Amino acid sequence: MLSKNLAFAFLQDDSGQIQLIFHPRDFDETTRLVYDTLDPGDFVGACGLVMKSNRGEVSVEVQELTLLSKSLRNPPEKWHGLVDVETRYRQRYLDLMANIDSRQVFLTRSRVIAAIRRYLDARGFVEVETPVLQSIPGGGAARPFATESYAMDTRLYLRVALELYLKRCIIGGIDRVYEIGRNFRNEGVSFKHSPEFTMLELYQAYADYQDIMHLTEDMVATAARAGVGRTRVRWGDEEIDFSPPWQRMPLRMAIAEYSGIDYAEHPDAASLRRAAEGAGLHTEPDWNRGKIMDELLTAFVEPRLIQPTFLTDYPTEFPGSTLAKGKPDNPDEVERFEAFAGGIEIANAFSELNDPRVQYERFMQQVRAREAGDVEAQPFDQDFLVALEHGMPPTGGLGLGIDRIVMLLTDQHNIRDVILFPQLRPRGDQC
């Protein structure tokens, strides 16, 4: 307020900000009552003459003021923004209110997901919805969340992956299918892991993992252009270029290059464990050969892959290869790739295993692993085997982490910064 009959305020919504000019002495009784009770954060409607102030700002000289909604708590202080990380996550609405950059992250996320949908729809893929509650939580090596259905008197699980029901669609004759949905995994939380996260999974009949590689790099580059207007993005002190083609490297070569270990020269777990520990990797006694390879990848290779890279041709015993088709020229490897960028995994894909006899043996290996104490081993899914026995065409499949793609495109280094309402530990003072 500059005088008893001249005051200014700013009115803001999603479209921008406009200045209000008040002359309180000229208000009628109703408008004066609203004016006298205004607080920061109130929602109001203003009618009056649109004009420019002495400083050239577009303004409304208010003649009528209507209170639309009252704010009982002060909004965050706009000048410095909301900087407390705990508050930003727990009260995301305050973060969106105070921090323009945070709001832009989620607008970018929306554009990225919309662009992926447009890309797939334009290529004949059909979007479907598959069960979130499942009696058998298959399709991924992960510990599930469990719940009870009182109506059906049975235990159900939140899905850990979208895969097996989408493959049923392929078996049923939908040759190109996808879903963008939430998965749930009851395991560790980190800067790149959340118990609730968003995945794209797609399956294309008469395609293999080489075809899916081309689709992945083209689709992500398209989503980058739609999301942030370019394929080159800042990632900390680095710059990532998502334009195709991405680098391709066999997994064996990558682990050998970055850790100094050629796992083919260590055919059993004991030998590979000694080599891994010699390279500086801490191992656990119950880790099998596949688990040790996975940890070598995580410790030595993944952090070095800043530019988009496909690692290809994984050993059959590598975790997560249960549903992948074997290579015709090498029964010890599967037609699989994982994609990395910014030092994190962003995608996993196969030529899908479509031989029910081999799939049966793979499931039995997982059963034995679970009996030996591996809580993340995949369960035996007899219903999926029955579906596979009806015949599934050669198929390429992809799982793409939406949250991680958004992290990379917006230079956010914690997955909670790209999930609107991330899971947090309960706070005792909540009321």
C-alpha cells in the first residue's frame, strides 16, 4: 500500500501474473469488506478497467472484488522459494506453488509421456490396461507387495512388471501392444529406485531385440524433442546427446573394459568371486555367478555410461534373463539388451522367449533359486505357460523407465524430484 487510497497486489494463475490497482475509498461496502480481509494466497476475482501503470505494467484498476476461496495458511515466501527438501516432497503443492523450476519438471514429464503415446499410436501400437492386482507377480525379478482379497478369499500382489499380461495380448493376436503404468517393488529406496514407479512396456510381433533397439533410440530422441525441445541435454557437469544412433557394446566387452574381468574366463561362481573381489568388489557368500556379473556391471560399468549406450547379449544366467530368447549361435547367451545414459539404466529388452518347453525349464530354475533363498526369483506361472503353448509369434519387447528418462531430460538427480508425490516414511506429527 502506498497511501490510504492507493494499493497494489499481484494476481497469479497458471497463465501468468497481472497487477491489481486498488482505490479503497472508492469501493462499495461489499468490495471494501473483501479488500480489508485479503491475505496472501487468497483466491479472488477482480473486475475493472484494464490499463497500464506508470511503469508500463498491464494492470486492472479494480472496481469490484470477489473472494473465491480463503487461504488459512500463508504460502511459501516467493523470493527465495521453497528449499527444504523434506517439505518439498511431503507438501508438493507448496513446492509447485513456490518453485517455477519444479513445476516445469512435471510439465516436461507430461509432454514426454504424451509424445511417447503419440509415437507408438502412430506406428500401430494399441494401448491396453492390464491387472495391477495379480495372483502371481511375474515378469520381473523383485520382491512384491502383498495384500488380501476378502471377497475372493485369496492373497494378491501388486504387480512388479507389466510383461506377462501384455504377452498374452500378443498371443491373442494384438500384434503391437503397449502400456504405460505403475509398478510396485518392495525393495530398497535410492536416488534411482522408488517402491512405486512408472514404466512403459511394449511388445511387437515379428520383431527382435535389434528392431527394438532402433525403436528405443528413435522414440527417446522424439520424446526429448517434445519434452525439452532438443536431444542434447545438460546432466550435471556433462552433456548427454540422445540423437541416434546410440553406442552398442556387448556386455562381456563392457565388463572386461571397465573392471578388467572377462567373466567367460571364470566359468564358476567361486572363480568369478575371487576375480571380482580382487578388482575391489565386495561380494556376499550366497551370490551365484549371475549375481556377481550383475554387481560387476552395477559397480564398474553403469556409472561410466554417460552417453546413451546399449549393452547387448547377456548370459542366460544373468538376473532378469528368464523370459529372453536364447541366441541361436550361443546357448549360453540371450538376445537381450539394457540401455544406459547418465550412469543409470533406463531400459531392458529382449527377443522374447516363445518356446514353452524352454520357458518351463527357466521357470523351474527360478523355483530352485527361490527354494535356495532368492526372494527375488520369479514365481512359476502355469497360466502363462498354458497361454504360451497356444503359440506366440517371434516378438521383441521393451521396458522403459519413464521416471528415469524424465530425470535425464530435466537434470534431476533424485527420482523423487520427478515423482509428484513420492513415497516417504511416515511422519509422527502429521494430523
